[in-house]
Amino acid sequence: MKRTLSLLVNNQLGVLNRLTNLFLRKGMNIESLAVAPVNESSISMMTIVVKVVEEQEVEKIKLQLDKQIDVIQITDISEQIAMTN
């Protein structure tokens, strides 16, 4: 199943690399990635689509992402996207 995570992160050098490496270490392939600054130039929105076998994988990666100092907010928007399709 595909899961879509939306993250608010600090817009700083190396943040994208550190966060994508978390997915690499967990053996999760990123199928889609979009990053753009929001109104404040110091914050960016990341939208990441990953394919997972078990729901536990998503919960584990969310916990790991939440531990990162540059991550402000994590939202699983998979269900919102499914309802609009």
C-alpha cells in the first residue's frame, strides 16, 4: 500500500538529505518526493509517498522523523488523498 506523509521542516542545508537517509536505513523506497518553501522562507513543506507492506512501517518511520530536530510537524495524508480520488 502507498502512504503519503506531509512534513513541515526547517528550510536548512542538509535537512532533505538527513530525512531521506532515514527512509534508506529503514529499507523504504521513496516513490515520490516534493519539497517547497511555505510563506516563511525558513520553513518548507515536504510531501513523501512511500510503498509499505505493513502499517507498522509507517508508524516506525513517523517516530524516527519526529525525533529529528528539523522536523516541525508530520501528518499522514493518505486517507485525505484517497477520499478526493
